[in-house]
Amino acid sequence: MAHPKSRISKQRKRKRRTHVKATAPHVMVCEKTGEPHLYHRAYYHNGALYYKGQVVIEAAVDEDTE
């Protein structure tokens, strides 16, 4: 008599067997700007792009307003 190869789908079985849990992202506060950001990620502060406490891209200044 024929029977199904698996009564529980592979997806359900693998979800149950996993032990890897989602964790909260690690947030760091920059010493120079005081801005909270994710580790190893660039972040904007006052229009400038910072990475590892140093300015990577300066803030864009509109020439029309000067």
C-alpha cells in the first residue's frame, strides 16, 4: 500500500529543529558625535556621513543659499 514519503513538510521540520535565534542588533554610540548607530556601518549626522568616528563625506552645501 502506498503511503506519503513525509507527513511533515521539510520547511516545518527544519523550522522546528533550528536553534538559531534572532538577536537584537548591537548599537554603538559614537564618542565624537554621540550618535547611536549599528556596528561597522556608516551613519549620517548633521548631513555628513561618518564611519569609525571620521567624516567620510562632507555635508552638501547649497550654493544658492550663500
